[in-house]
Amino acid sequence: MRKLIAGIVEFREKRLPDYAEKFSKLALGQTPDTLFVTCADSRVVPDLLASTLPGELFTMRNVGNLIPPATTDGISTGDLSEASAIEYAVLVLKVANIVVCGHSECGAMKSVFSRSAKLKSPNLDKWLCHAHNAAFRLEQEGPLDASLKPHDQLSQLNVLVQIEHLMTYPIVRQQVNAGALVLSGWWFDIAKGDMYAYERLSRSFQVIDREMGERMISRLASRAR
């Protein structure tokens, strides 16, 4: 906590002047083009990893980067917080992209994979049920990358399952089908510091280096035409 407070003071005294104009404009509203769904893990820092500034990402974080699926009428089967963020991002902010980003060494995925004894955490146990389909898929279909640790194999598949959950929301499905919204699956390797993007053709997560990034940007540009 001391470091947190000291950091606030340091920002105010040394860095705030550089952001003063930016914050003045942001006070009037926000126009992010991406909803970034990721884990609450302290080692995953979206703005640092994507080199983004305040106002450029609408971020939703929770344990395990999970999205409870919706019923046919669009009502979440889990926590309303995630559904509310999705609705606000799509209907109000009109984001053009939703990224679901998992990561290596995820505690939530370790718990789901090991099926460890309940740790007197009934809310967490219930929440993690939204990753059970990913565990089932790992058992039945195998991993996308067999070289990874089992819980990391699960983490990658979990990203894809959560994208499927996103598509159960009518507002998301409508925008995707209309070509106005793109859903992407990313995965962050903490040890390497590399971000990966899921490629359907190869059925694998590929590192986002310069070449990969240019291909991704080109695809987005072609969809916008």
C-alpha cells in the first residue's frame, strides 16, 4: 500500500503535467475501439503490454477472464457485471473489437485443471464453473499446443470457450454477423513477455511479432472497407 500511495504522489508531481491535456479531453467522454477482457492477475497489465494511453482500452477484468454465457433473451447466466460491461461497450461505446486475453500460470486455470478441494470459497468455486467447458474440451480434443504445461493448455482453450460464450449474447452476435464487431483471442506468456493471437487456419496461438501484427492489421483494414 505504501508503494501504491508513493506512486500516486510521484505521478501527480512528475508525470501528470504530460497527461494534463489528455485528461482534459477525456473528461468530456471516451471513445475506445476495443473491449479488452482479461484476468485480474496482477502480472497482466493491458496498457503496458499494448502500449496504450488512457481512454484507448475499455477493460474488463475478472478471475480467469471468464464470460458467463447468456440465455436466448440475452440475460447472463452468471454475474451481471460482465454482461453489463459487454452491453455498455457494444451499445454505448460501439466498440469495433472485443479481445479475450488469457495468460500463462493462471491460478484460476490451475484450480479448474486440478479439481482441487474446495478452499472454503463457494463464490470462487461457482464462478470457475464457466471454465468447465474448456476443461472438458481439453480432455476430449486435446491441447492446441502439447508443449505447454497442462494448465496453460487449458488456459488457451479457455480463451476460445469464452469467445463462444460472447457469441451467446444477441447484441454481440448481431454485430459480428453484420461485420461491425470482431472477436479475437489472445494469450500472454508471462515468462517470455510475448503476446499471442489465435489463428483459426492453423488452430494455434501465434506470437504477435511485427510480421504477425502487420497481417492482423491488414485483415482489420480489409474488413473496414
